[in-house]
Amino acid sequence: MTAPTITKRGVFYVELISTDALRQYMKYRGYSVKGLADRIKVSKATIGHLHSGGRRTVGPEIAKSIEKALDAPIGSLFLPKVSTAASSTYQRGRRAA
């Protein structure tokens, strides 16, 4: 799984715009949760949680792979986000490890 990217401004990740849009693209392209997960080489749980709405964020590489596999225009399913609060928490946790 691709982790969020840490930048000087914060943690960069992407957020799913719409669970319904993801489901519609998957249905239109003939992908099951397992089929899409296998295609882009991520866990079935990652796609399953996005599909069910239990998760809304992933790393940028996973989002790019999902949009490419579904032949969806770039940026049609995911929006970039930067979290400055998560950055300091994440970085503190990494330093302590």
C-alpha cells in the first residue's frame, strides 16, 4: 500500500470524491472489488473500504492506479489534500520510532 507523501507543508494524500461514482465506474468497467484490487495490486480490503464508504483516503499512487484501471479521467474520482496537522503528528511518531 502506498503511504501518504510527507512534504514541507504537510502530509499529501488524496480523498475519494464520491463512493457512488467509484461504484458506477467499477460496474461500468465490469470490475468487482476483488477484480480491481488484483488489477492494481492492492489488498481487497483497500478497495472494499473505498467501495463501501468505510474509507475515503489513499496515497496518490493508489488513486492514480484506480483511475487508470477504470479508464476514468485524472481527478474525476479523487481530489488532492494536504493535512498540516497530520504531518506533525505523523512526523513525531516517526522520530520516536
